[in-house]
Amino acid sequence: MAPMKEFNPDDLAEFNGEGGKPVYIAHGGLVYDVTESRMWRTGLHVMRHHAGRDLTADIQAAPHGPEVLARYRSVAVFNTGQSAPRPVPPFVSRLLRHFPVLKRHPHPLTVHFPIVFLTSATIFTLLYLLTGINSFDSTALNCLGAGIIFTPAAMATGYYTWWLNYMARPMRPVIIKQRLSILMLCIAIVVFIWRIAVPDILVSWRPGGFIYLILVISLFPLVMVIGWFGATLTFPVEGE
């Protein structure tokens, strides 16, 4: 039996389904021909996964497992040219077998809390300035505190998901999310402490009040940008 061909990432990229080309994907060191699958007819699967790429990490995070590839022909071995990732420790493997929710859902679950609380801090602060209703100001402070509590949990589960599903490999969206999350948490802590120390910071419009307001407002776009780059990992932007 003749040995199988060996593909590198550039070889695999040629089989992306465009212009009538075959549709190949890689998983676990093998290249599969999925041309006959109606789910891959355009070279794009469920508007997320592009053909001509290594989808090992993507399938680990997918709602189905790699067993779906058993129905397709493997046409080559895949060599990424990179050193093999460190295996998952045995105790983590056992934990994931008993609690599969820990494999896919911790970060999507926890990340919603800082999104809600920190954007709400901006919204209720602006409502207070517009209406003068003190309860809006109190709600904004409470949301800031809750956002500070939940942001480290979201960051921790993000690192965990990055390590488990993406082998902690350098990825531009992840790096941006990490840096902006640290900045966002620092700003939230600063304005929370500032607001506790100076309760009337927004009552008398001194220069400090303007700086405080700018910092609170900045939380909203920071959350949106972090969320955007997180979404690109789950739903890649067409053409990237």
C-alpha cells in the first residue's frame, strides 16, 4: 500500500472549495475530503468554518465530535510544521469526561455577567445625569461592583478555554481580548474606588468629575470591542 501524501498548511489551503476545487479539511493530523458533503458544498460550513484549514481545535469546541469525519476519505497526513501541543493532564481528561460542560461552556457562561454589569454602569450613570434620580446613581455603583467581581472569573475561564480548545497558541483576537480585559478591569476598579471616596463626584462639575465620567463611559466601548473579538473566534468574519 502506497504511503499517504503529506500536506502542509499551504498545500491544504489550495483545497478550499472555491472555483470548483475539492473541499479538504484537516483534523488530528489527517486531511479529509469532504467535497461530497452538502454541508461543505460552498467551502464554508455553518457560516463559521472554512475549508482548506486545520479544524482540530474548532471540532473540539463544536456540538458534535470528530466521529462525523469517519464517513469521509482521508487523503493525506497533515503536518503543521509546529511542535505538538502538550497533552491535557490525565486529571483534566477525567474531569472533562465526567463534566463535559467544562469543555465548551464555562467562558460563554461567565462572560455575560461583566458584559451586563459594566455596560449597565455606563447606562445608569448617564440616566442619573439626565434625570437627577439618585437611584440611578446607586444602581450604577452597584453594577460597577458586580462587574469587578465577575470580570476576573470571565478572564480566568477565557484563559482556560484558550488553553484547552486552542492549545494556548498565539491568536490575535485572544491577545487583544486579554489586554483590553486587563485595561477594562483596572478602569472599573479605579472608578469604583473613586466613587466610594468621593460620593458627589458627579454633582459638582469639577475637572475630576469629567475625568470620572469619561472613564465610566469608556467601559461601554471596551466591553463591545472585547465582545467583538470574542465573537470572531466563534463566528469568523467572512473573508478573513
